[in-house]
Amino acid sequence: MPATPRDVLTPDTLALLQAVARAGSFAAAARELGLVPSAVTYRVRQIEDALDALLFDRGSRQARLTDAGAELLREGERLLAEVDAVANRVRRVATGWESQLTIAVDAVISCATVMELAQAFFAVAPTTRLRLRDEALSGTLQALVAGQADLALGSAIEPGTNAGIQGGVLGELPFVFAIAPHHPLARVAQPLPDEEVLRHRAVAVADSTPRGGGLTLGLLAGQDVLTVPTMRAKLDAQLRGLGVGFLPEPMARPWIAAGLLVERATARPPRVTRATYAWRAAGALGPGRGLQWWLQQLESPATRRALLERHDGPPRP
């Protein structure tokens, strides 16, 4: 009796297809999986026969996904995520602790403070895997809304009316226009007019949302821009004079004090962002014990302040 789609669409076979797509050939996937190439080829052919669809184009040296294969992998990743979610929910029912907790951490958040919290968390929840995601701008909240995170720290966007999302406030975060002392704008009289700032390259952190162009803050229309992946990279670029822009005041403060950055007033009003945190409501089960632990830490004003203000400065001589 021929195999049916239900027979072949298992987590193991989906993982095998992912390995072939990632490796680019049946032989390379076989080496990765510890199988002989003929076994990989046979299992892929079984899946194709059951689905009556060609999943890989074998017309070249590489195994390239067909449109049907790409669609199967997209849906397969979703199914595997659902399997993991079911396992996580079952474990939570049994123990109250999540098997994995994912936290989206915005670029403005103190990495040292997050790591200290992670260390304390593992002391009480050693069996819960912790996953930290680097996010920025609208991507921080979007990771939560899309179900890719359980908790989001430092979003500049209010949770609003997103279904199943609850939120709180970390605090007000002021930004300063900071530039290297050797940058040409350091010699221009304050407040810096927009037309003068426009002549110089800006440094901007890329919005981490996977959809559309994302959010952009602090840029002038038509301004040349160097886009970097993190706030730390933005700070580094501005220290080198590669561009100008607004930095979180707590992050810029020690570098300004050391004379490695200079703060300049601009014609635009001072920029202050209200940083928030948000979490996913967990339905009838309520938040797991791991998420409850993090939310309890966030009730502390000292913890909220540290997440926004504790940033590394220049190395001491």
C-alpha cells in the first residue's frame, strides 16, 4: 500500500528536507545526518510520491527547491513550531515551568542587566531554556505579536490593542545628539540647523521587523545614512566619526564624560521615548512560572531603571 501524506509528513522527514535545502545536495545532507546518500534520496522520493509533487529540481549539481518544495518547508517550519508549542504547553501543565522562554530585547536595553537577570533566572529555573532575540524599533513588539517571543523588553511602541498582549512601562528614555569631537559638526554653532545636519551622514539602527520597511527615527528626509544592526554598532560608528545621530543618553553619557563624544543641541526639540515591556497572555493557563518570574523582576523600579541606564563606558586607562 503506497505511503500517504500523513505517513511521510513527520518531524523527522521535515527535518531531513530542511537539511537537504540547507546543504544544497543530497550527498552533503547525508554527511550532515550521518546517512548514506541513497537513503536520503530514497526518503525524499517517498515524500514526493506521497504528495505527487516534485520538491527538488535535480537538473543541476545542487538540489534546488521547487516552488512546491519551498511551500512545504515554509509550512513545515510552522508545523514544527506548533509541535514545540504543544510540548511546551504539556510540560507547563505538568510542572508550571515553560520548557523554553523567548525574550525579545530591544537595542536600547542594557545587555549586562539582562545577563544578570538571566543568571538569577537559571538559579531558580535550571531546566527552562532561555532564548534572547536582538530586536530594534517596531521589530521588538512585532516579535511578540507574531508569537516569536513571550516577553519584549524596551519597545518604543505601545502594545495598544493587540489581542492577547499585555504591557507595562520601563520608563522615560531621553536621547542626545552625540558626535565625535573630530567630526565637522562639532565646530558648528549650536543649535545645529537641520540644513547643516542634512549635509552629513547619519547612523541609524535597522528596524528588525521582517515585514516592510520598518520604523525610522531621527533621520532627515534625503539624508545619507549608514545603517547598522545594533545600538552598540551605532555608538561605535559615531565614535569613529562615520556619521551622526541620536543616542540613548545613558549609553552616550560615559563617552561624553570621557571626551570621546560631544553632545550638541539641534533645532529639533529634545527626543524622549517611553520604553515599554510587553508579554503574551497565556489563555486559560495564565503565564507560566518562568514568565511570572521575569514579570516579578520588572515590578522593581531599580530593575527597570537598570535595564535602561546601565551601559558600559570606555575602558579605564
